[in-house]
Amino acid sequence: MAVSRAPELPLLPGLLTLPCMLLRALAIPEVWQSPHYMVALEGSSVNITCSASGVLLGVYLRRSWPEPTNVIYYEDEKEPTVDEQFQGRIAFSGLQHNLTVTVGGLQLSDNGAYVCQAVTMDAEVQGSGTLLVVTDKAAGTYQETRLVSAVCPVLAISFFLIGLGIGAVCALRTQVKKLCCRKDKSSVYVVYEDMSYSCRNRMSAPNEYQ
């Protein structure tokens, strides 16, 4: 009697696609971005670091808000592409797996949200984003002046209270010294009086041999 067997050939394509799926999953990178928030004065510079795992083709730094802009595109061993709005103000350090982008000569128009984006053969994965707030120099100076004006009275009051405390301690020490001196003088005076009194008694005592 013949025994029927289940066909085995259809399982082969499924087994072959499994490694492909695993390779694709490994090819999708993870992206880490820092810092998440920055406040900087106009004219200064900031650093944004983009780190990614996996097999990368390149890395974008994009401004997603208020106006979407490709700030830079960086690929190892190739000339970076920089948007004309940021020309002459961008510097790089590191490689595409761990890239630090320095934006210098900050302008008020640079305010916005910046996102790192890693590019692979199959996907583009974004980081968590960096919110950049640029303040003008006048506002920064005004804030510093307010801080100084708030701190100075506190310091003045603190020094005044410290001075009062030192003065009170000095006055107390002076009083203690005066009391000690008076006590010493009164003791000497009493001893002197006692001695003079005994001498007088001896001088005034009658001589029994006379």
C-alpha cells in the first residue's frame, strides 16, 4: 500500500525569505540625537550630535519647523551638501555613525526644530529632534542685568546681617572683658582692705609688757 507524503518544496521559499527578513530588520538603523533643547545667543554656535546604528548610506540634518529645510547631507568620504542658508556656518566632526554638526553665526531666523535622519537602502529613520531657541543679544544682556540686580540686594542684606553678627560678638566680648576686669579689681581691693584692717588692729593693740 503506497504511503502519501506531503510536498516539501513549497517550504523552501519560506525558509529562504526568513534570512532576508532578518537582514532587512538588521539594516534598519536606530537613531539617537542630542541635545533635545538649546537656548543660544545670536552670533554664537551650537552642536547637534547624530548617532545611528546599522548599515548607513548617509545622514541628514533637517529643520522640520517652521519651514522644512535640508540643512546638510553627510556621507563618509564624500563632500557634504549644505543648504545655502547655512553656507559658511557649518562644521563637522566624526563620521556618519556618530556625527556632530556645529552651526555657527546663529541668526534669529535659525529658530526651529532640527531632526537627524539616517538613510539606508530600505528606510529613513529620524531621531527625537532638537529644539533650538535663538535670542538676540539685547535680550540676553537685559536678562543678565535683571539677574545681577536681583542678586545684588540679596548679597548686600547678607553682608549686612553678617556685619551685625560680628559686631554683636565683638560687643559681647568687650562686655565680658570689662566684667572680668571689674571682678579682679574688686577682689584686690577687698584683700587690701582686709590687710590694712588687720594691720591697724595689731598697731592699736596694747602692749601687755608696758
